[in-house]
Amino acid sequence: MNLTTEYSVWFIPLCLLVGVAYGAILYYRNTRDELPASLKRWLFALRTVAVSFIVFLLLGPMIKNAAHKNVKPVIAIATDASLSMNNALNPQQRQQLFDDIKKLDETLSSRFDVQYLAFGSTVLNQPCDSFYMPSTNMGNLFDVIDAQYKHSNLGAVIVISDGINNEGKDPLYAATPIETSIYTVGVGDTTQIMDLSIANVVYNKNTYKGNHFPIQIMLQGEMASGAKTNLLIKHNDRILEERPVNINGNRFFHTQVFYIKADSAGLYRYRLEFVPIENEANSYNNYKEIAIEVLDRKQSALIVAGAPHPDVGMLQGILEKASFRVESCLSTRVNHAAVKDFDIVILHSLPSLRDQADALLKTCSEMNIPILFIMGNNTNFSQFNALQTGLAITQQSNLKEHAVPVLNRSFSLFLQDNSTADDYSQLPPLIAPFGDYKMANSASVLFYQKIGSVETNYPLVAFNNTLTGRYGFICGEGIWRWRLDAARRTGNSNAVENLITKSVQLLISDDKNKRFKVYCEKEYTSYDRVMVRAELYNQARELTTEEEVTFDIRDEQGNDYNYVFGVERNNYKLDAGNFPSGVYQWRASVKIGVESFAEQGTFTVLSSDLELEQTTANHRLLMNLAELHDGAFFPLPDINQLTDALQQRTDLKPVRISVTDYFSLINLAWLLFVLLAMLFAEWFLRKFFGSY
């Protein structure tokens, strides 16, 4: 234990000097004071000590206490809290499982620090006491464990689950950073049952009026050889098409493609359905619902590159999947006369040192066509800065940086899915120019740059509306890696594709002068909460939240649901809760002064029973996890053997750590009373002996 201060200890003599000077001026400068010399010395001492200590407290003195303690190894018990566990266990088995976990805790707690996690669609730091979560994301569990226990004495992880994983990244991949043993306990029945299911559906979420759009359905059958059924496509309980399906093996895979005509614009919900067969154990996976938006006009994008690059092919593929008409070419082959027919122009590494693209930029400016700039190795930043887009980059010596995206949580120009927002930081870095970045105040940053371990305020992806045009910026090349990495980690690239599509749609939609904006997703599932945001601007174009904003929802039966937005910082936010499957119309309205504003739209809610689609336990996944991480797999009846396995681990030992505590002296209440007592004693003695 020792004493330290926020400022240099060389100030301590100065504190004493201030106290001595104060006391000397008070008692020795006044020669007419007739106090006895001995009393004057005592009064001088009291005043000197009190003033010196008060000045000393201004230095922020703290008591530093260093202690050592032993930290037990942590055993993290993660229990699957999803609905499929409810189906795998009867009430007696559920209670027995909770009793076994409690007994496991009592046995291990003398040697280990037992901590609990409950996982499913999310991860909670608490014991599991019921099975209610609508999906299982085991990959998210291992991400949380890696972040939460990275710098602690983690001895082992115990995962109690049926092994059914229906959301997020592959658990085997997600568990790779875990450097400790993983023990698994298998719950449920692995016996294969007779079952038909719709394994996957491939379709475009957008199409255009008059088109025949394809829906590709992948069918799967288990232990149903010789069975016959029908596959139906329904809209509003009306059968659009029906086809017979003959199951010709115990492991049956088949693909059917339907072509549906889009007769009119709007948001449509379709139900794809198998007719259940006799003795089929699980019929919940016999159907899927999809939503497709039919648009009046096909949007178009022109991608122009200074040189061939894989970014161009990636962008073209994503936009075509989103039903854009896309053309791509090199800058030397642009048909300038046709540029006016496009809704957006994407420039890759342009303007460049070899091609300033003056004619193309002039056409976009004259026709008010939005531009998305992608900065590449050959971008001419002097020419780019002269465009006055709201972003200026002063590159230093043609140097590059590897910039990882960091999501700006306050970005509000379009909604971000909370389940994927944290995944953005795991995307590969873009090759960004090294230099000084200056953004206009009107710009909105979606991603900032993280260089190494340092998060900067430099934009990586941003947007800006100016008097001369609408601009988007991707300050680096290599976004093609994002799509591949997302597909590798999570099994699909939907998050990256949605990000690119929303960014392009944001630039195309010219709502610069709108004073009331509402952000509502087009599609939800039955277990998603309908989250909506809104922005309201006054006549000075300043965000305001002083007015009441209403939000009305109408379902297909004509029932109305009325809400009022809450306020979150400078925006409005509404959590409307969960809705059953269906198509819903919404209308948001507000009155500011004598002016009234309203926005309206449509969203669809799709039925989703992920936990009911697969009911056969997947213990193979749990076995692989244990094998890859030096652990062991135990069926649920043998869970008590897990205690012996952990108790026999001689390598799991406590760690001795040093803990340093700081306590500020100014927080000691008794010091205040001591100082007051000293000052009161000095004042009383002076008055008692007649001094003023």
C-alpha cells in the first residue's frame, strides 16, 4: 500500500509552502495582535496544516493497494434454450436435466468457478430455466465465449444441446478461436424418422410487372420411399399451381422450378406446401412462406471501371439478383448518349490518372444521376477532390492501408439488422488510400475505418447529398472479398448483398428535400419484432422530436393497430412487437405547425417455425465439436460422467493474479470532519483570546 497522486509528487512541497505562507501572513504580518507567542504558534500550525492538506487534495491523492489472489478455472455451462429442446424432452426429463446441471454445479464449484450461459436466437449470461427461444444460433454462442472469456482463466466449456443449429454461422468454424476444451452433452433422439421437407427455396425478392419470375424449390425426403404427394404454390389460400411428387428412395432429393406471372405491382406473400403423407412424423417443415415485391419499373445501373477488377463482377451479380438491369464496361467504351437512361452510375477507380472521365461526370451532373465512387489503386484524388462531392482525400505518397469496417451505430439512413451488424467487423479489410480525409457536415458515415487495432474517424463507406448531386463513397477496393467471406463464415452472403442493395437504393431514392422520413423493413418473420424509425425536420432543416408521430397498421382482414412513436436522441423509434404471418399496410403521420406530413407503405410477415422444421437431434455436430477441441461427448443419461472427466484434469489449475486498487482520499468523509475540526478549533481559540 502506498500513496500516489494524479499530478507530480514535486507539487507536494508547494502545498506545504502555500500553507506556511497563508499562516505566516495571518499571524506574523499583523504586529498589533496581542496573542501569546505560544498560542500564536499553535494557531499558525493549525492553519498551516489545514490549508496545506486542502491544497494537497487538489492533487488528487490516491491510496494504491496491490494484492494477490488465486482465480479458479472457469467452467462455462452453456445450455440450449431453444424450442427444439422443449420438443426433445418430456416434463420429467426437463426437470431431471435441470437437477443434473444443479448437481454438476455443486460438485464442481469447490474447484472451479462455474458460470452459466443460455443460448438460442441470442446468448444470455444466466442459467437456462426454460426452452423458449425461436431459433438456435450456436455460432453466436462461441463468438460470445471468445469475446467474454478471452483474457480469463477459462478451463472448459460445456455445451448441452440437441445439436440442431438453424441460424448463423457454422458452429465448427465459429468455435475455431476457442482455445480450451469443449465438452458436449447430447439431448434428444437421433433416430431417423419418415419426413418430407422443403430444404431450400431460391428466388429474387424483387421482380417487375409483366414478368414471369422463377421460384426454385429443393425438396427432401427421409425414410419415405414409394410415397406420393403433391407440391402446391398458394397465394391468399388460392392454389396457383400443383404438381405431383413421387418419392423414389429413402434419401430423396429433388428440385422443382415454378414460373409465376407478376400481374400487378405490390408486395405478395406465397406459401409453398407439401401435402403430408401417411405416418409422417413432422409436418411443420412441409411448407415455407416467401415474399416478393412486384415493381412497376426495372431500375438500372451502369458500372464503369478504369480497369478490369473482381469488384465489378461482384457488384453486377448482386444488383442483377436484386432485379436491376445492369451494364458494365471500361471507361474507354462508355456510350455517353445512353448514360441518361440509367438510375445510378458506379465508378470504380475513376477519375483515374489515365482517364479523368470528364464527359461521364458532366452527363451525370446535368441529368442529376447519383454516383457511387469506389476508390481504387488508380484513383486520381486531385481530380476527385475538385468535384466537391463532400469528401476530400489527400493521399500521402500513394500509400495504402488495410481498413476493416466499423459500423456507425448512429447511422439512420436505412435500417441495419441487429443480428448481422456485429458481423461487419469480421469482414476482410479493404485496400484504402492512406492520407487525410475531410467529410462535409451533411455527409452520413455508414462504416468507419479500423487500421490495425485503432478505430479512426475516417469514413470507409459514406453518403452525401449536395446541391449538385447525390454521392456514395466506398473508400477502398476489394469488396468482392466481403461476399466470399460472408458466405464462408455464415453459409450465405445475404448480409453483404442487402448492404450493397440498400446503399444503391438509398442513392437512387431522391428524398433529400423530404422533411418526414420513415424507415420500415419490407419483410419480417413471425418471431421478429417490427421495428420502425422516423425522422422529422423543421423548416430550418433541423431534426426535431417535439411533435407526436402516429403509426397505423392494417392487416388483411381490415383490423387496425395504432401506435405512437417514442423518442430516441434526435429520431423517433417504434417497437410494434410481433405480428402473425400476413401482408400489412402502414401509414405514419405527423403535424408540425399548420403543415401535415404522411408516409405509407407495406410490409409482410412470413411464418417461420425454424425449431419445428428439424426434430431429429444432430449429435454428430456435438461429437465433432468435442473431438476438435480436446473434449468429450456424453449422451444425456451419462451427464454425471462429465464430473469425473473434469475432476481428473490436472492441467486445470488456479491462476495467481495481481489486483491493484486505487482509492481517492477525497472520498474519505472523516477527513472532512478532521479539517473542519481543525479550522473550528483555530477560529474558537482566536475568538476566545480576543483576536479578530
